[in-house]
Amino acid sequence: MEERPVMSPGPCEGTDREYEVLQWDVREGCEVRQILDRVADKWSLLAIAHLDRQSLRFTELRRRIEGISQRMLTVTLRQLERDGLVRRTVYPVVPPRVEYALTPLGATLHTTIQALVTWTEDHQEEIARARAAFDARQEEVLVS
């Protein structure tokens, strides 16, 4: 994944605070898409969720996030730290102890993620019905 240096983050030119899909595009200097890609990926969401109520050491976080590799967790935590969402604290003991925690900014993102999870739980049956109906229509097309 290639990172572009950010000179001066700001709003995307040509958009305002009103919702507009163009805010998500990749115009020069528009970081919204890059930030959305980062915070909405599976591993970032899980790391943020696990760090919501407590600081965790790397190995404990890895144990809790099923399926994540050591390398992917390292990359994910580094990116979240770079974005100011996670704080990494190194304690001067032997062997060194490192803990990760959400920053106040990261905690605000967790609130947003929780709203998305709640919406998903509230609508999962509707989505399951829609998927079943879609699959049935697709099956009819294949049989025809």
C-alpha cells in the first residue's frame, strides 16, 4: 500500500459539509477517501473495537482479533497511530512492555462504529430476506 505525503489536509475542493459522494473521490489533496479506506477496513474496525474500554498489549490484541497476522496487526496499529486514533505507550522495563489505547479522537470513531453495528443488528433480518430474494431471482435467471 503506497502512502502519499499529506501537505495540508483540508476539505476537498468543490465540496462543502453537506453530504456529497464526491467527497469520497481521489482528487489531488482530498484525503477523505484515504481516511475512509483506512478506518473502515476490517482490521482497523476490530482493533478500535477491542481498544474501546482498555489498553492492550500487542499479543493480547492479536489473540483477540481472530485471523489477523502479526504483520497485519503491526501495519494496522502503525496506521491508526499515525492517524492519531491509537496511542502506543512503551514502558521502560526489561523486557519492554508496549500497550495500545484509543486516543480521544479514536474514541469518537468507536462511537460511530458502534452506531453502524447497531444499525446492522437492527436490520440483519431485512438484509437476509433481501439476499434470499435476490439469490432466488438469480437462480431463476440461470435456470431459464
